[in-house]
Amino acid sequence: MGTKAAAGGATPSPRRDARAGDEGFRAFYSEAFGERWPGLEAALSGPADAVAFSVAEGAEPYYLDSASVFAASSLPLSPGSRVLDACAAPGGKSLVLASRLPDGARLEANELSSDRRRRLRDVLDRHVPEPLRRRIEVSGRDAAAMCRSFESSFDAILLDAPCSSERHVLADPSAMAQWRPARTRSLASRQWALLSSALIMLKPGGWLVYSTCALSPQENDGVAGRALRKLGDAIEIDRSLTSPRGEPTEYGVSILPDRAGGAGPMYVCRLHRLL
């Protein structure tokens, strides 16, 4: 299997749609990753590479996957910038962004779900010291519709999109029983709505990081490739993005736990708006 197939997987064929639940899940990802799948599944079922992240010296640490730190650290930030974390809960990546805010920069941590937004606010209040906390706003908008009111409004955007989260599915019998191949397609459609809105909200010259914790190539390179096909004159994908533990895909970097010491899964693509 080549590097791109190993990192991003092949797109499973539609015939798998007849299968669901545990059997369908394993058939779907076995087709995508081939002989790599058993080891990858075992790594997904094992412990994540959690790190204790502190926003500032003396601040209470927050534990998150080291691959999440990489994703949020991949977004270029500049002094005085307006930064958006479009789907911010539970808050770990917002903390990483907060720790990197340059002078005069402000962060909007947005989360549509009221319950998840409450948790997000608690995380920020607990782990971000004053006066840095005063530079972070929490909002509750639908990021897929925000572009109607915030066109060309942000200098930098992190879009950590809702995704299949296969590590969670493997750990939750209820989620596994409900798994269907159609969920991946549905999520990819939602991810495209979020990404296209985010690119409209991005200022010309601004940077956007699109990330997921999904294995499915439909939700990763599939969504990034759609952006490039539809908006190719207005955006470019930064193919220089690398990670010491990541594997290159067609449009980004994939960090997978079987080859990254338990970190991930995490897909990261960095885009630059030109026009």
C-alpha cells in the first residue's frame, strides 16, 4: 500500500452499504485500510497519547490528545488578528489557540450546542488565566450559516469539524450498533457546509485549518478536495504542512495511532484564502 493509501485510506465501495453495526463497521474500514486495519483497530482501542497542556505558566493543565495540539498549533496567527474556533467544544483546541494569541489578537470560541457550549465556557474559565480570558468570546452560532453575517471577517479560522470519531465508536457499544456507512456521507455533507461557510468568513490573505478526528477519507481529503475543485481560484492548500508523526495525504497530514504512539486519529489540512 502506498503512502497516501496508508495514511488516508481508500474510499470503500457502495456495496458495503448493506452492512451495518459491528460487522459493517469493520468491513468498511478493512476495505479502506487493507492489511493495516487490524493493527490500526487495536491502536484505536488502546490508550490515546494524552498530554497535559497549560495555557500559561501556573495555569491548571488540560489533558488532550497530542495530535489535537498539533492541529491547533498549525493555524498561523498574527498580532491584532481576529480568530475563530468554529466548532470549539469541548475546548482543548481553544486552549491551544489561546496560548498562542499574539498581542492584540482576539479569539471567538463558537459552539452551536448549548450543553457543549456550557462545557466549553467552563473549560475556558477554569484553564485560562485573566486577563487572557477577557480576550476570548464564547458564541453559540451555527457555523454553517455564520457566513451570512460574517463575510470576510476573520484573519484565521480553526474548523475542527464534527466527524465519525471512530475511536469513540469502537469504545461505545451503542454507537457501534447504530453505525451505518451512510453516516460518513452525511457527515461529509455537513463538513462541506461548514468548510464552505468558513472560507467565506475568512479574509483574503487569511489562513484556515480544517481538521477531523475521523479515519474516513470521505470526511478528510474528500472534503478538502471538494473545496479545491469548487474554489480553486480563491484558495490554495498549503502542502508544506508536516508532522514528525504524521503521514502525508493528498491534501493534508494524517496522524494515526498505530504509527504515532497512540496519538490521533487526526486529519489536518491548511488552506490559504487568496481572493
